[in-house]
Amino acid sequence: MVYNILDYGAVGDGRTNDGPAIQKAIDACAAAGGGRVLVPGGHTYKSGSLLLHSHVELHLAHGSRLKASENSADFLEVEAAYRDSYRDTELKVPSYENCEYDGEPKNYFLMAKDAEDICLSGTGTIDGSEENFYGAIDHNFIEGTYYPRIPMLLMKGVHHLTIRDVTLTRSAFWTVHLVGCEDVLIDGIRILNNLKMVNCDGIDPDHCRNVRICNCHIESADDCIVFKTTEKNAALGPCENIVVSNCTLTSTSAAIKFGTESVSDFRNITVTNCVISRTNRGISLMLRDGGSIENVLFSNLHINTRQFSDQWWGEGEAICVTAIDRKQGHKAGRIRNIRFENIDCCGENGVFLHGSADNYLEDISLRGMRIHMKKQTRWPLHQWDLRPCEAPGLVPGKPHGVTCVYGRGIRCEDVRVTHDENMNEWLDGQDFFWQNTEDISVRE
């Protein structure tokens, strides 16, 4: 059964708030046991919050645009409890200095909660109207007006979720936030966000299981695909059993990231056959809280990196793995059994591995890698970026093909490092740099 939103009062002129009409169609579809809610092409539908239900497919036909309302009153609260309690969303410091987030926004655009068998499909577009959330703007960075802002898609406790073919664009915060979801397929979608708009992550699996993300193209700032285990949702357990494949990714932060929110474990995750380009960091494992990262494979990747500015974490590393306490009394978990295989890297930095004096990185292997370093931007290469952490996050340091500080059981096999002459002023002649590292094996 197809439920056309025009039959429920939607106008599609881009000015009228069509949210109530669209919600009527969704509710009617769910009440009848499920089916397809059709958003016809050729129109722009302005809307505030929409709540999806079990067994409902929201289908955006080609040429349709579902656009977030400019009126903040059109967006509903995620939890009714917020109506009777104060939730501070004021920005105290710039988000690149500290943007701790418990994983629970105040409001939502599209949401499903404790549901099953939900599908978002079609070749239409969902537009987050980012300009409604602009704060300070400069050449490299657009700050938001408050934090956390409204995620585009918030899926909480959804089993059997499919997101296919749609274009998601101009989000002002996390684009697809999956919280405690299980059996998720995201296939063939485009996420096209502003590379200056802070915190507009692409896809954030948070305490999720059995997730497949494939055949997607993502451009976003901060990160394209970022695995998290947030504090608010700690009871939901680890992020595990996840495959990312055949994606093209561009980011002003990291294309693939773990953390920094990491109160629970990440395990059994594979990233393969992806192309990463024009990105500040290619792969970034950033453990800052009590969870651990283990049993992760990265293979068959092309990574091209470049620096942006200090407003974005990173120094152009192709691969960055760090386990550092977020603050005193909050111990980071362990990183172990991580494999990088058949990876071509080209950019302003190489592989950067950094544990802590009481928390060594363990059992990390690099095999079949080509690392070519060349200067591509005006930004200097004179420091290591350990942010976020209590100690100074930016410390003096040289770039190398492979850097490891506080590591144990580091294996390099068939790893070749080359560099352009324009890197000479930044390098110290050491392709491999080891400090406080034990049990190293380097083989041609």
C-alpha cells in the first residue's frame, strides 16, 4: 500500500510547513500495518520533526527534497523529560578545543525509536538547512550556534534498518546517528555536507551491531564514518560486527574514525576497498574513555591526505592510532590486534601510533603498504596532534613514514616509505621512528 503525502495535505511549495501532513501519512501507514509513504518528485517539502514507525518505508522519489524548517519551534524534543529540565547547549569554548557529547541531542529532524523493519529509500534528497545553525565563520571553519545541534537522522533501538540510495545534504550536525541499532544496511547513499561546517559527521554507529555500510559517497566535516560508544547510551554495549566496503570518502577531519566517545568496546570491524581523498586524516582510532578497540582489519585502501588548519584535529596523517586519557581519573581502554594491509598512502604525513606510558598500543601490524609523503599545503609540519586530552594536545614533533610512541608488538612487513623533495625541510631522515616501543619487527 502506498501513502502519498499529497493526499494528506502536503503542498510542496518549499514555504508551507508540510511536516504535519507528512506525519499523518506516516501514522496512517503504520496503523494499517505498514507500507510505503511516498514523497513525490518535483517538489520541496519543508518540515520539522518527523517520527518514523515500524514496518514503514519513507520513499523519496527522484527530484523530491525534504528540507528542514528554519523555525526552531517545528523541532520536537527527543525526550519529554527535557520539557521539565534545563539542558545546557551553550558553547563555552570552540568545539575544536573541547566538544564532549553524551550522545543525546535535545531535538530531532527524522527519528525512529524502539522500532523494527524501517526503510528510508529513493533517489530524492533530505536537506538539513545548515545555514539555520551558523555561528562564527572564518576561511576554514564554520562554528555552530550551540552544541549539540539537531541530527538529521536519529535512529534509536531500531532492528532491521535499511537506508538506501538517498542523498543527505547540508546537515549542521551528525547526519546519520545510529544508537543501539542492530541489523543495519546502508547502501548506495550520498552524504554531501559542507567541508567547513563543524560536527556534521556522515554516519555514526553508536553501540551498534551487525552493520553493513557499502557503496556510499560521503563528504563531511568532521568525520565521514565514525564509530562511537557514547556515555548516555553506555548500557547498550559495544559496537561490533561491522563491515564498511566500497566507499569514497572526503573529510576535513577523518574519513574513518573510532571515538573519541568510547565508553564501551569496539570489536570485529572490517574496512575494505575504499578510496579516501582530500582528507585531513585517513584513518583515526582515538581512544579517550574506558572502552577498548580490538580485532579490526583495514585492507585494500587508497588514502590521500592534506592538512587543513589547527581548527581540525590532525596533521595530515594517513593513519593515526592514539590511546590517551581524556582527563585525569578517566582511563582510556586498550587498543590491540589491529591490522593494516595493502594500503597506498600519499600525503603530508604517514602512520602515527601513540599510546601512553601506562597504556601501550599492542599487536599492530602494517603489511603491504606504500607511504609517499609530499607537501601539498602552506601549513607547517612541526608538531604531533594528541587532542583531545588533558595535557597539551599539540606537542613538537617531526613527521615520519611510521612513528610509534609507547607501542608493543609492532609489525612492519613490506612497508616502503618515499617522499618528494619538498618534504626535506620537515623531515629528519628517519623513515621509521620508535620511542618507548618494545618488540618491533621490520621486514622487507
